Amino acid sequence: MTVRKVAMLGLGIMGGGMAHQLLDAGFELTVWNRSPGKSDALVAAGARLADSPAAAVHEVDVAVAMLASDGASRAVWLDGGTLGALRPGAILIEASTLTIDWVRTLAAAAAEAGIGFLDAPVTGSKAQAASGQLRFLVGGDADVAAAASPVLAAMGGETVHLGSTGSGTVLKLVNNFLCGVQVASLAEAVAMIERSGLDVERSVALLASGAPGSPLVGAVSRRMLDRAYQPQFLVPLMAKDLSYAEAAFAGQGIDLPSSAAARARFEAASADHAERDIAAVVESIRSS
């Protein structure tokens, strides 16, 4: 299969950067977003703007979605008739962070329609999307993954095929569970350091370079201290991902009290910081 025409559905923090990478790689790109203003730069760069998701995927070889939730994905693919607008033999790549149940439901609908399906959520954030350095965690048929590889390679620095449908989603939810708990704990630690009168810069640097440190702690602690909350990953989306992770773990008989506690922090922060980066979770603790 030669992939020439690609559609990108969802042009938010991640999808916009991914779409630019597809254009730069030379694909004929059609884009759609619920808020059309986000497409202006892409249209100026050569993308075609569709007025609906179904119109965007008409006659494409591969359609990629980067949407906010199960509800958004269902509204596009099934309720909006977009799955039926794909030609048989095309490939649907769901790069959104979704529940395992919905991914399997959508995969079954795609198979019935003769559409190849991959769940391919990503690790990485805004900077990696803009530079084509995302990592794709892929579930689905190996032949479909191979056929879609030029598209995934254009948007990412690494593609990892993990197994059957849902495999990518499982690992993505595990990944975001670990990230969410770590960021919520970090926010609590930063608030404690500030209230205790310690040298904040020195104390956080010691933690970041010691046993509790990680790339995530280093990056997010800097944003917390600088109060730099330009969105890389929105606060409400982390709350959503943690709820999805809890459901996934529960399906395997594992309860997640640590996730529930972290989710409560992000839900509290969502009231005032819904359009800010996850580092802003510290603000609701600072003000409590």
C-alpha cells in the first residue's frame, strides 16, 4: 500500500504539531478541527481544510485522530458517520488516549467496515509533537502497522508495536498513571518546601538530582517554580487519563488509591486552571 493522502482530525496541542510533520513529509494532508481557527497555519502551509470529519477522510489512505476523550472519539467516528466515510482498505490510526473498552469497540466497527485499525497513543508532549519526536505505542495487526509506518515515522522518532488491538492503549494508561501520580506528589512536595521556609530552588534541585528525580520531575518542577503554565498537557486531560487508568487497572483486579488521590488534585485544579499545563496543579495546593 502506497500512502499518499492523509487526514488529521484534531489540531490541539498535539495534533497541530503532528499535522505540520505530515505536511513536511510530503503527504497530501486534509485537516479538521472542531475550532476551525486552529487550522489557519496549516492551510497556509498547504493543507486542505474540511468542514466535517467525514469530509476530511473521504478518499484518504490513512486517517489519524488526536482527540480529547472517548466521547470525542465516538462523536467523530460513529455518531458523526466518519468511519463510514473511509474507503474500504484505508487505515484508521487512533492516537488519542482512550479507554480499552472503547478502543476495542471502535476496532470491531472498523473491521466490519473493512478498515484497518491501530490504537497508537503517544508519549511525549507539545515539543515532541512539533519536532516529530513522539513515541507511538501501537496495538493492532502487524501488517496494518507496517502499512501505516510511513505516516507514523513522519510524526515520531520511534514506533513500538506492542501486540494486538488495545496493547498500545494499555501501556499508555500505565504511563500516564505513573506520570499523574508523580506530578501530583511533586506539587505537594513543592508546597511543603515553600511553606517550610527552605531555600526552594536549592531544595527542589537536590530532589530532582537525587533518588526521587526523573526527567518529568526536572521539567515539571521548573514550571512550578517559574509559574510557567503554558500548556504542554492540560490539567483536565490528566484527570481524565487517571480515571481511564483506574478503570483499566480495575479490569485486572488492581485498585489504584494513589491514582484516585492524584486525580482529586487535578480535578480540584481544573476549576481555575483548566487551560493551563499540569504543573499548575501546585497552585490549588499553594492557595489552600
